[in-house]
Amino acid sequence: MEVQGQPWGGWPVDITSRWCPCNYCYAFGVCVHVVYALKATDHVDNSGRNILVNRSKRKRGDGASGGRPLSVGTALTF
């Protein structure tokens, strides 16, 4: 069952487009074969940084930062 539908020589991974013809990659857009191939070839981007790390800033939603509200009720004041 684990090898059903797999090619005998392994999955042919396209590193430039980060694509693999396995069913998991079709469903989710990335698979362990692509991640392993990128890690094994140790690809870096133009500035010399590893491409497997997401360095984008986290975007917050509509100002809801969470935590304690600024105007608390009488039950929380002393």
C-alpha cells in the first residue's frame, strides 16, 4: 500500500518550480519529496539565505491585538 502508484526509481522532483508529481503535492502544493530535494541540494536565494525559512513579517488583522482590554470593568479594578 505504501508503494502503490510510486515510480520504481523514486519521484522526479523539479527543484526550480518546486513540484513533484505525487498525489500529495497535487492536493497540498508541496510534499516531503520537494522539501527533501531542496534540503539535499541546499538551495539559497539571491541574497544567500536559505529558501526553506519564511522571513516575511507577520501581518496582523484589523487591529485586534488581544490581551487585556484598555477599559476594564469595575470587577477588575481595586
